[in-house]
Amino acid sequence: MSRKYPPISLKAPFFLHGADYNPDQWQKYPEVLEEDIRLMKMAHCNVMSVGIFAWSALEPEEGVFRFEWLDKLLDKFAKNGIYAFLATPSGARPAWMAEKYPQVLRVEANRVRNLFGQRHNHCYTSPIYREKVAIINEKLAQRYGHHPAVIGWHISNEYGGECHCEHCQEAFRNWLKMKYGTLDELNHAWWTGFWSHTVTDWSQIQSPAPHGETSVHGLALDWKRFVTEQTVDFCRHEIVPLRVVNSDLPVTTNFMGIYEGLNYWKFADVLDVISWDAYPTWHETEDDIELASTFSFIHDINRSLKSGRPFILMESTPSTTNWQRVSKLKRPGMHLLSSLQAIAHGSDTVQYFQWRKSRGSSEKFHGAVVDHAGHEHTRVFQEVQTVGETLENLTELIGTSVNPEVALIFDWENRWAIKGAQGPRNSGIHYEETVKQFYRPLWENGVPVDVIDMDCDFSKYKLLIAPMLYMVRPGVAERIEAFVEAGGIFVTTYWSGIVDQNDLCFLGGFPGPLRKVLGIWSEEIDSLIDEESNQIAMQAGNILGMTGSYQVSELCDLVHLEGAESLAQYKDDFYAERAALTLNRYGKGYGYYIAARGQESFNADFMNALIRNTGIFRGIDTELPQGVTAQIRTDGIDDYVFIMNFKSSDCTIELPPDIFKDLISGETKTSQLHLPAYDVRVLKRSSKQVW
């Protein structure tokens, strides 16, 4: 039985291919708008995101609305088989609003209100701003909620930032009252007795400020939580008038990778489909492999946010950016490769910023499908054409997804707490880098991975990896124990099991509630300066079959065994011969503890041993050259294996004894696959994985 998710829109049951389109900027150039339709069809583009930042064109004066230009555009789209994600314009307010209602503008942490300018320079709590957003959104919904060209709502654009105005301070205090109930509970959770910071009235609470409070970690953590929840509430407020008119239109808002300011998991239940904006800096170094792994990791997060439901690649660049440190051109082939990379990890769209380059202002040199030259006779346009043609050959993949046996925990609140902990390494504790170091060997082996937070369900996985699980929220340790007891493999590292959800240290010994499942007690941790290192030596006959020694750095945990067995020991310093890698047998499963930060060679060997010993499913059962990965989408009947070469040189892959159909070329592949530099193949076979 085939298992597929429904398409993003039943009107468009195929891969969506398009861009952000800003016709409001070109109203004085009707010939440009006419030409755009011809070029869109030539580029095999079938969807545009329209109306982002168009508020001043939609409402040039308060209460005066101008929809004629948008009417003409959407009608023209409908006649030409082009669809639209229609945006709400809240990402940037018009000048008249800031002038008449300055209270809509943000107040920074220094308590100074911003001037008009930029985007997202508005307060999500402001009653006036919420009122004006509700009005414009209702007008858009009433006019276009049933338009044949509109297939979804693009809510605002790249939510981010925070406001410290009095409206937000009061909302924060009310949020804290709801969370803690009493000041006694709040003072205990924040440990305010330190430095005599006990709060005796709710009015004394202020958000963190550079000239005020920065030392109460519970306050800092709760402020970040509040900013996320206030932004989510604003997003929900935007959606209400849209749902009233047509509840069938899906809603999304575009995320920014692993943007630290907002916990994207809190948006998952509010949105119908996840979308995000990907801007890798290809060719900035000689080796694109690490970058490719990083962006695969982020694609996997966005798929995991909705438990495997396909996501939207809302923005990418068909050529360069104009805002990164260096904006290099994509080498031939890289645009198709990076576009299909998103598809391989679960996207059902490839979309760009932007369709046509702006003539002026801050993104006039940002890459686009249509350059300032204004025609199709460019390398970039032709590569976009190729992507469109390729996606049309892959329609049968729509709604398929990824079915991983491995989950990797990357938790926003854990990251906030680690970075605010003030120790043990304030020169860089490298949480993100550590998580990605565990991801890369899985990616190199073609192992599908879900990237989740600690509140997700663990029971469907064989292997659960939680690097630096510093914070352990209530119930998490119990679910980890149940996972391992039932036969799961759990891996964690140094600096885990240290604090609870309030950033209060666990009493009774680290790793706190993980101590039982790991069978160790951590007495102290040695922080190494950047020039220092130690060595760990694998012990003979260990269960992983690993041999030799590995260099470790940054953090070395000194543990006592409480039922666990040692697989490796430190070689140097006063803690030489103490356990550095342990295994605890718990129920039917195992808990591994890595006590020190290893280099890539250790992570690769350790993860390879786990994959080999546990029989974890790989996309394709063959040796993959360095820089080549295989990712898989499936519906339980057919597998679609994406083999991608991120190297600047050709390679040959030996195929396992299966019959593969190349969906791009139409050829049958049975023994070898030759991949030129920056090339990709999509191979179809009968499903190998139990769903």
C-alpha cells in the first residue's frame, strides 16, 4: 500500500517551481510585467510568492486600498497556469503608519525606540499594529481567498527580532504570571537569591538589558521563550481572518535555517506546511562537502518539524546573493544539484529569491532568474529552465517522504541554555558544530535522519543521538530510559544532564536524570584551552571493533563507572586511564557516553561502527566516495534514491544488484553510475525499507 502525503495544494499536484515576485515595484513598467509571464512559462515556473512587503502599494494611505494591480496579476496568472502564494504584508509597514502611530515601532534592549526603516521593525504586541494587520489581512482574504490562482498564504516574511516596549514588558509579566502563578515559584525557578535579586512585585520584572539585568539565567531563558511565543501568537493573529474566509488554503511562513532567535518547533502546530530560505555559500572554500552536509541537516530539521510531511523551499538563489561575506557564482551544475538536494530531503518545491532583480535599493544585485538584461539569454536562466524541466520528470515523487531509523536531537532551548551558562568554555562551546559533527558521518553513509527536539516521540527510531544534552526537560529522561529499555541505542556526550528546564543544576550528581541509563557519575570536567589536546585509546576487544587512539580537545569529562563498561581511556594528564567512552547495557538496549570532544576521525569511526553493528538502513548499500551522498524518499512501494556528487571532480559508484530507473535520463542502471562534478541522479527501485 502506497503511503503518501497529499500535495501542498490539490490544485497543483506536482512540484512547485517559482520565485518571490514583486510586481508592485514595476507598476510604471507594464511592458516588464507582460514579458514576465512569457519568461515564467519558458522557465517552467508555475508558482510565484506575491505581495511580500507590498503594504504601501496595497494601502498607500490609511484606509485607502489599491488592489487593481494585484487583480490584474492574479487574473493573468490564472489564465496562464501560474499559481500564487499570496503574502500578508506585515513584514514591513508603510511610512504613513510609523508617522501616525510611532508606537508600532520597536524598542531595542537599550530601551530606545527605533526610527522608521528596515523591515520587521515593529512590535508584535502593539495593539495598533495588530489592528492594522488584521484589517489588511481581512481585505486580502475577502478579495482573493477563493481566487483560482491562489493556492496558499505566505504569512509575513522571515519573522525575527524582539521588542522591549512597555506593551511587551507588561505582556512578559502576564506570561510569567501564567507560567509560575506566584512570585515564590518564580524566585525559586530563577534562583534570584543570588546577588540579592529576589523579586517582590511583578512590576519589578524587566526584560534583559545591556544596562540592566543580564546575570539571572532563568530570566534570560524565559525572555527568549516569551519572544518565541509572542511571535507565534502574532502569526496566529495574522492567520485568523484568512481562515474565516477559506479554511482550506494552507498557510506557511518562511523560516531562516537554524536562526537562534525563535524556537521554530513552537510554530509547527500553527502552520499547515513548513517553509524555509536556504542560502549556502557554495565554492567559498575548495571543499563544498561540509557545507552540503550542513544544509542537508537543516533540510532535515524542516521536514522533521511536521513529522515527515514534505516542506517548501521558499527561497534560494539561482545565482548569487548580495549580502554574504563573499558572493560567488554557482559553478555549472550546482544549481540543479542544490535544488534537488532540497527535494531529496523532503521538499515538494524549489523557489527563489527573486524572479527579477530589483532596479534599486538594498537587493538590486541579489541573484534572480531574470537579470537586469531582462531576457532569457543567460546561463542562470537556462539553468533554472533545466531545474523546471527536471522537476516535471519527478512528479511521481510528490507526497513521498523520508522514513528514518535515526534521530538527532537539536533543541533550541537547550542551545539557549548552553550559550548562557557562563562556563565551562566561554571562548566557544560549539553546540551547533558538535551536533553537525555527529550528523555528517550519517549523511556521508546515506543514512536518513530526523533532526528533532527533545519533546518529540523517540519510540519509532533505532538510534537516538543527543550531543551535549545540557538541559533535560521533565519527562525526557524517562522517555529515553523507556526507549533504551525497549532495545534502542542512545548516544550522548559530555556536558549532558546538567540542568532542568529552569536552568537549575541537578542535585545529586551529573548527568542528572540520565545517570541511570548511562551507568556513570561525572565528578568534574576539564576545559582545555584551544592549543591543548589529550588522547583517548580504544580498549582491546571493545564491542565497536574500534582500535587505536584519537585526539580530543576542549572538554574532557572525568567519570566514574556505575555499571557501565569502559570502551576507551584517556592517555594523558592526571586523569590518564580514566574512562573516556562508555557503554551501559540497559534493558534490551545500550547507552553510550562520549566523555570528550573528538575530532572528525573519531566521530566518523564511531558512527560507522554504530551503523555497521546496528544494521541501520542506508539509502543505497554501496561504498560512497567522499563528497558523494545518497538520500532517499519513499512511499513504501517505490524508493527514490538521490545520488549527489558535491565534489569538483568526477566519480564512479558501484551499484548494488538492483534494477534502477534513472528518472532524469530515462535509462536503466544496473552496475555502475558515473557522476560528473556537481551532478545528481534520481534512481527509482522497488522499496527496500519496511515502513
